[in-house]
Amino acid sequence: MSAACRVDQRPNRTRSRAALLTAGAAVAALLLSACTSGGTSGGSGNTNFVAGKDGVDTVAKGSRSAIPDLSGKTVDGKQLDVADYKGKVVVLNVWGSWCPPCRAEAKNLETVYQSTKDQGVQFVGINTRDGGTSLPKAFEEQYGISYPSLYDPSGKLMLRFRKGTLNPQLIPSTLIIDRDGKIAARTLQALSEENLRKMLKPVLAEK
């Protein structure tokens, strides 16, 4: 092989390595965004959400949709039906032990739960994409989570919501359910304590 051929191949190898590195970075960014990104929910559907500040969408009281059946086994193996909390404001948080933003917001959720549960607020988690209950149990113990979480490894509970309400690729997500069992607000990103309180306050104030 001539020296000219060998020289021509070096840039090709360099370009190939650069292309692989770029592709790898793109895949990593996609995987990360599946856990951390906010934005609109997947699919289309008339969910009547109005975009607001800090990534929180709301629905006017007369335009809200009822939540689907959300019942089943919890991470602790107990039976739970969210419908039993009708008459309370429910904060519904979708999370996974594998998700860094879920870890970042966990203590915020527990802090707000402790300060509002005597005001008629119930927190419920939906644990998703964990292949067993040992990791979510350890997560709850580590972050002091005292409210229950439905165990939903395949995401089937999320798919029961009206199209456009939640996006299974955007974890964590949080919904505020009003006292009539209807969806009043949502966010498809991790929450600070301040933003969670802002999100909850107007629904809690409703009569």
C-alpha cells in the first residue's frame, strides 16, 4: 500500500472516532433527558392544560378531567386505591429510584406532605420502571418518605391517563388532584419545595 493511501486513512479514522463520540454523546443526552426534561406531555389530546410559570400547567375548575382507576399493590405490598382519597387534595408523584431528579426532589415532597397532611392533603407516589421493590423501598427509607407509592414497574397506570396528560419518558412528574378526583395541575419536571407549595396552594384554597 502506498504512503499516500496510509495518509488518507488517518483523517478517515479520526473522523470515524469523532462521529462515534458525537453519536455517543447524543445517546447519553437522550437517556438523561428521559429522566430530567420537562416540556409537553407525549401524544396529543384535549386535556385543557394552560401553560404557566416554572413549568406548571393548570386546568380551570370547570374543565378538569377525572383521574383513571389508580389502584393496586404498593411498594410495601399493601393494597391502595387513590379513589379512597376523594374529598382530599392529592399530590400524585411519578418517580423511580434510578432517576437522579427524583432523588433531588424527594425530601421536598416529604417536607410539604408533613406540613399539609393535616389540611386535607394526601401524597401518593407511583413508582415506575424499577424491576423489583427492594430499590424503591431503600429509596423511601433513605429519603424518609412516609406516604405510600403504588408499584407500577411497567408503567401501565400511567397509560390509563387521558392521552396528553403524562409522558412516560418524563420522570419525575407530579399531578395535583382536586377534592373531586379531577386533575387540576401538573408538572413534568422535578419540583423545588417552593414551586410545589405554589402548585398546591390554589387547589387547596378551593371550596
